[in-house]
Amino acid sequence: MERPNLENYRKALGTLDEAMLKPPGNSLELDGIIKRFEYCLEVSWNSAKKVLEYHEFKADTPRNIFRELARIGWMNNPEQWIEFLEARNKTSHLYHEKVAEELFQIIPIFLKATHKLLEALEERLK
């Protein structure tokens, strides 16, 4: 199996980091930040799946991927990641301003966790 490339993960994370440099000035900017959160979360679990498969571990769904990462000691808190997945599932309801604001509040927590996950995955590919 070919060694996974985490460049897309790094780029996606960089766009979310950039978006969070200043508070959103309007609902359009807030929606853009939430969209970046969505695709960053998608890239994170897809990248984790590829690294797991590279090391011959199997996991089929995002939830199972995070549970497997915890089981093998690559992360400590899979439940936090499951909460991120549940938050992402709420993004289809962004027409509710309150939901959008709640999602925005978890993004700094997600950023810290996803930087840590990226570091863990990169470490496993050295």
C-alpha cells in the first residue's frame, strides 16, 4: 500500500485556522467558517482511515475510525470526535442562527483536537 499523503489535511486545517483569525462579521462569513469546519472534519477522518489502513488496521465508519485510533493509543478522546461528527450533522440546519452560533463555539475546541490528530498521524508515517 502506498504511504498516505496528509497534504490535503494540512491545507484544509490551514484554511480553518485562517478563517478563525478574526470573528465573523456577518452570517455569510459565519457560514463560510462552518463550511470549512465541515470539510476539515471530513478530511481528518478520511486521512485517519488511510493511515490506519496503511498500518493494516480496519475501520469502516468515521465513528469506528476514531474508536480504533483510541483503541491503539493514537488518540485519547474518541467521544470528543463523535461530538464533532454530531455537530457536523447539524450543519444542514444552519438556517437556525442559534445552531450556527453553537457550532461556531466548538470550532476552537475542534482546531486544538485536529492539530493534535494531524501530529499523531504524521508521527505514525515517519
